[in-house]
Amino acid sequence: MFKKRENVAEIEEGNLLSPKFDNDGLIPVVTTCANTKEVLMHGYMNVEALKLTIETGEAHYWSRSRKQIWHKGKTSGFIQIVKELRIDDDQDTIWINVDIGEGSSCHVGYKSCFYRSIPIGKIENGRNIQMNFEEKKKRFDPEDVYKGEPNPTKI
């Protein structure tokens, strides 16, 4: 589908897309909000998901837990419209900048999957680190939206 990775010079300085997928056929993706610049989520794409994202202008990922293509927002209605798609210097990580309107990217209901912060400083007891909720309000109720669908994450 994409150009074969042949040499470092082409990969780092060339203008042809040669993504490096890992042994499971996946490439990591960092997704940010085009309007606020905040990090919304981290996911993975396989060849098909990357191809669909490029062709449709809507974010598609590979769900590792469900083992299938995941059209982000298809169930919740918060489709991620791709405003910019970039790849890093050695073409092994994707960054997409998306518009979600007033929607959400987190299956828990928050706008961002990064809705909690970890305090910085000396660790007295690593089992008792209290995180802070940076987003106070969910954008939707996951119970209403996903009605019996399997949880998209595994513990």
C-alpha cells in the first residue's frame, strides 16, 4: 500500500510516505484538538486504518481490544474530522489534529482521554498518588451511548 522502507535518507528526508508499522502491524497515533491544541487521545492504526483516515478525512484506528477497525465517533456521534495529518522524522509515529466540535474523544465521556493530571514532586508512597481531575464535567454518559457494547479498553 505505502512505499517500501529502503533507506534512512529516503525515510527521513524523502517526500514519499513509508510508515513503519510494528510487529503487530500497528503504528502509534497521537491525536490533538485543532481548536484547543490539547491532547485528546493516543491510539494505533494499521495499514487499513491509515488508508481510511487519508481517504475519508475522518479518523480511523485499530482497536486492539476488539481486533477491528474503529471509526472514531461512529457510535457516539463525535466523529474526528482530520484537519492535519503528520508523521514523525523516522515515520514510526502519526500525529493527527482533529476537529470534534463540542464533542468528546474519550469513551469515558470526557473531551480528552487525558482528563487527569499527576502531581509533580517527591513521592512518599507510590501506591497513594492522588491524581487531579482537570475536566470536571463529562460531555456524554457512556452508559447511554454505548448501551451494552463491550468496554473498548482492557485492564
